[in-house]
Amino acid sequence: MIPSDPEGRYYRGARDLYFILHWTVVFTYIRVIVMNRLLVPFARWYGVKSARKLTRFGEQGWLTIYYTLSNSAGLYVMYNGPHWMNTKGFWEGYPEGHRQMTALMKSYYLVQMGFWFQQIFVLMIEERRKDFVAMFIHHVVTYNLLGWSLYMNFTRIGNAILCCMDSSDIFLSGTKCLRYLKMDKLSVVGFTTFMLSWIYTRHYLYIKIMLSIIYESRQYISDDIWDPAKGAYYNANVQLAFTILLGILQLLLIYWFALVLRIVYRIIFLGNLEDNRSDSEDDGDDQEGTCVPDNSNGKNKRIRLIKSKNKVE
């Protein structure tokens, strides 16, 4: 990327598409290499036998690594920006102060767009799960939000939303990895941390950002501004469009949180930590049997499940 002004600031441009496509290809290769050369061999060495579980461990391990790095970068960008713990910073100085991005902000944003474009591709080729339609809608809406927020110079809000989403995904993917390794106690700790982070970031903070779009934007951008030459793209229709897209994501998050509550029910009353979204990924191909914690008698017993049927021996 070449700076757009002498101060080293960057504007968006048509050539950004090449940067995004470049990272889409790069992430495709990195994902395959990390999964096949690092994560799957580690899981096999640790004792995971099932081919499906090895694949799932590789997928979730890669996501854990990516979300840890992306969330760290996103928080660093926020910390060094005017919108750190300050929703007013989403709007103050719009549009000129928002058109100009630091190298870190623009790189972070375009790399994220490359990743999410690659995620749509991955979703189409992976084994489909029960919530495939919800995931597809999520990915498409997310990519639209990223693209339009970049085009209309609302990257500060996009940065905040990405941080809200990425943080709990670290614990979600990490907990799944622990479960595939049969680390039951750590899985419960990880799941509890995931659930708390989900509530705080994906509902409380997320809705707080939505309210800022609905109310605060009008306080700091009092009049409709539509001047593409100056990078200004704000009016009631834009405000409504972003609110609707973010609302769709929030409805999906509520749907997934309902599945999380089902898992909580299973842990408390059945002693079974299982991902409701998976298509029986833990039974059917594990010749060693699948073990889950059973706390029905107050002890951490292990129940061996027949490889293709949910029967207790």
C-alpha cells in the first residue's frame, strides 16, 4: 500500500480489491498448512483417532489461532484510535477524519475482509452442519457490513464490531479443541468463559454500538451529508441500512445463544458437553468410542458410547 498523503495516511481505493483477494488466497494456503502440518499431527500424537475429529480439531484450532491474532490486532487499533471506550469517536470528525486511515487500520480492515471472503468459500466446501443457512447469512451480512463500512468511511464502527465478534470466538473454538482432546475439566472452564464473554461482547457491547448508530450518530452528524467527493455518505437511509444489517446479525446471535443455553441445560442435568450445531460429529466414525462427563451422581464418570449409536454399554 502507498500512502495517500505526506503524513502517511491512507484512503480507500479501487486497488484495495487486489489486496483483499491476495489475502483470501494467502489465508487459504495458510489454513491448509497450519491444519495439515501442525494441528492435525498434534491431535493425532495426543491420541485422537477419529478422522472426522482430527479434521474438526484442525478447523477449530486454526480459527482459535486466527481469532486470537485478529482480536489482538483489532484491540490495538482501537486502543490507538479515538473510539477506544468512546462511542462518540465513531462519529466525531466525520467524514474527513474518517477518510484518512493509519496503515495499521487499513491493513487490519482489508486483511479481515480477505479472511471473511475466504470463510464464505470454506463454508461452501466444508461438511454442512445443522446451522448452515444461519452461518451463510451471517457470513454474507458480515461481508456486506465490512464492504459498505469501508466504502462509506465508517471503519471505526466496523473495528469495534469485529472486536466484539472475535473475542468470544477465541473461547468457542478453543473450547471445541479441548473437547476433541477429551480435556473435560478444561472444556467446562473454557465453555463458561466463552458463555460469559459472549453475553458481554455479542449482546451488551454489540447492542450498545447499535444504539450509538441509532441515537448518537444524529447528535454528532446533525444533518444528512451525501458528498462522495468528500467521502461523506450519511443520511437516514444509510443509518437504517446499517441498523437492519446489524439487527439481522443480532437475531442470529440470539438464535445461537439459545443453542448455548441448551448446552448449559445438558451440562447441568445430563452431564453432557456437546455442540448442538454439529451433525453428530462425535459419533459414527470413532472406533474408540466417545466419552462425555457424567455428573449425575456427583462424580466425573465416563460413559462409553457405541461408535454409531447413542447407547450406553
